[in-house]
Amino acid sequence: MQTADHAGLSRSTVIDHEKIGLPVGVMIAVLGLTMLVPAVVDLQAGNPNWRIFVQSALVVTGLGATLALACLRPLQPLTLRECFVLVVASWLVMSLAGALPLMLTADGLAFTDAFFEAASALTTTGSTVMTGLDGLPPGLLLWRSIMQWIGGLGIIAFGLLLLPFLGIGGLQLFRIESSDTYEKTVARVRVFARRLIAVYVILTVACALVYRATGMSGFDAVNHAMTTVSTGGFSTHDASFGYFNNTSTLWFAAIFMLAGALPFSLYVRLFDAYRTNLLDDIQVRTLLTMVGVISLMLVLWLTIRQHTGLGTALTHTVFNVVSIITTTGYASSDYLQWGTFPIAMFFAVTLLGGCTGSTSGGIKTFRLIVGWKIIARLINKLRFPDGVFPIRCGERIIDNAVQHSLLAFFTLFLTTLLGVAFALSLTGLDVTTSLSGAATALSNVGPGLGDIIGPSGNFSSLPAPSKWILALAMIVGRLEIGAAYVVFLPAFWRI
């Protein structure tokens, strides 16, 4: 038996695999078609890899179309259980499909490395096993950027359209207002999705034009625009943004990284002629405050302890703090050389993340705000046991269900972080690499700490088991922890 709820999702004890196969097939087919873009770029550059991308496009698009057609039937509402299966299956299958051209190119990656790279791209983590980026074919570099751009868009849609209805980590507050009927809900979501895509494209084009104006080549500008707005962090150069050595480029990059880390629902409201002031949103104010305070502390450290010039310290501090807190993962310099205090600070920043409904990973600003208010209420209750202290986020009162969901998220996040770090240590990695690797994977940041996976290194030298653990941790982190756990519970599959 099936009944529709107000969210446009339905409740059922049976999982309909056709309803899951249709959207997954469509997503795979679309991903396959995008492989033709790097094929054209390589063809124009005279690189033989264009044939690999065409072949991969035919295989992936064919498989996706076949799956979609096999499951094609009139649209029906997804159940809550089907939504959980859909989001987990989407990231796993898309990562496998995206890995195909990475394996088949002339200097192709092994399956483990290809899956790691594709998972890192689609989850916009930005960790890489690829070296010698400056000499790689343009199509291959573009494919990495395209996957991050597609992943960023998918993450926003996942965060704004689906996660609130799944009740994961207290995100119920961010539901799109819906009416009582499924048909009206679908229509509203479609309008929202179109506006969301428009905003995403506009930001990307604007970023590319600005990068080009600051001196980047057209190819670099397009690639970095896609990986900036998606807060992914893949670069076309081994030195990342340190390659450009341009102050204006670093500042504009910081601005667009922040733009990608803000709630995209605020941008969408502009289409409805709302007078939207970004600073009216408590998440935006909190995120900007954290960036400002952390940057100020590190600037003081560099100027006083490292005797760095104020202008240089300010530019590189703001850029790298924004890059890590938005979970982008670019680097303009090796900040591990700044001293022990910056290293500790960057590790803490790795866990924070941007706003809910953005392309960023991490814990998210909303959860940090509510978590702090829960702690403050507990302290106040100790002082005034009979007092009533409602928890608010902006003008909204946070009810008990949201609070419990949020506390469960924090518990799952910490437990998973320690579990992944322990698993990595069993593969032979040192404590710093294990702990920071777990943190950067779950938060979808990119670089970790230490000589191996720090901002001046990469993940290529890690053993294969470590790469699989980290790749799966990236997907778990991108699924906001809870969705992945729910699907693997035995009780979830019982009818």
C-alpha cells in the first residue's frame, strides 16, 4: 500500500527498482554525452585520446539509455526508501561511469586510481592521484573539470530538493514549500530546478570571464571556473593556483569560491523578484564571520612570527582559508610551512564547510550554528533549571526532531571519521595522514596534512586499499553520512 505525503514523496514497504533505474539511467546517459566535449577538444588539439572519449561516450550513453528505456513508465512518486537507494546508487554508478575514459586513455589509470579520481571529481572533493598535470592532454584535464561541475550541480539539487525530505542531519528546515498534491509539488520543483541550473551556469560563465580578464588562458579560465563554482578544486596545473602567481586572480577566486559556498536558494529567489539581501541570512553572516576571524588570526601569525609582508600574508591567508572552509581545496602555497598553529587551524577548518544548499561539503554552517545554540541552552539550563530557552535559527524555532537529527549527525560524523582514520592506519599510513585523510574525504575538501597528501603532495603513492577507503568515504561524506548508513542497515531491506 502506498500513500502520498505533503513532500511529494510516498511511503511504502516495497522498493520499486524501475523507479530507481529510470533516473539513474538518465543520469548515466547525460554523463556519457558530456564525454563528447573533451573528445572535441582533443580532436582539435590533435590528440588521439579523442577516440577514447567517443568510445566511452557510446558505451556509457548506450548503457544509460538502455537502463532508462527498460524502466520507462509514467512518473510516480518516489518512496522515502527509494530515495535513499537512489542517492547512494547514483554516486556509485556515476563514479564507475566517469572512471571509464580515465582508464582507457593512452597513459590510462588503473581501475582503483580511476575510480578514486572519478569519485573525487563527482563528489567535488578534489583529491587526486594524477601527477604531471601541466603535460596532460587537454581533453583529460577538461573531463576532470566537467565531472566536478556536474557533481556540484548534483550536490545542490541533492541538498535542496531531496535531503530535507529525508530528515538527514537537521536539514528539514530547508524544505521547498509545497502544496498538498504531488502534481503541484513536481511542478514547483521543476521550476526551482530550472532556476537553479540558470544560476549555476551564470556564476560559472561570470567566473570564467573574470579569470580570463586576470590573465588566465581561455582553457585554464574555463576549467578553473567549473571547479571554482562547484567548490571542487581540481586544477590544470600541479602547482594549483600557485602557478598563476597573480594577486587579482587569487582574490577573485576567493570571491567565487564563497559564492559557490552560499545557499543557492538565495540566488534562486532573485528570479521571483524578491529583495534578497545575502547578509540577512544567518548562515551567510556566520560563514563570512568565520572566514574573517580565522584569516585575521593567521595574518597576525604570519606577519609577527614569520615576518611575512602584510599584503602577501593577507592575500594568501584569505585565499587558502576560503579554499579550505568552502571545501574547494585549491592552494596558492604550501601552508604547512607556515608553522604549527596554522597547521592546527587548517585541520579544524577542514571540518567546517560552507552553507546548506551550496556545493560545499563539511559539517555545514547551519549545523554549527544550531549545535552551538544547543550547547548554550544546556549551560543556561544549568544556571536556570526552570528557564525556557527555545533554540532559533534566524526567525525559525528549531524543534526537538531537528535537534535530535542534528545531534545524530554529529555522532555519526565523528564515529565515521575515527573509523575511517583507523581503517587507513591499518593499511600502513601514519597517524597524520590517516586522520587528515579521513577528515578531508568525509568533508570533501581535497588536500590533507603531512608530506604525502598535503597541499604540495597528492594521493598517488597511497596503497590501493587506502584509496578505496578514501573513495568510499568521499561518497559517504557527500551523502551527508546518514543516507549511506541507512541503506546498509539490514532492517532497511526488510519488507
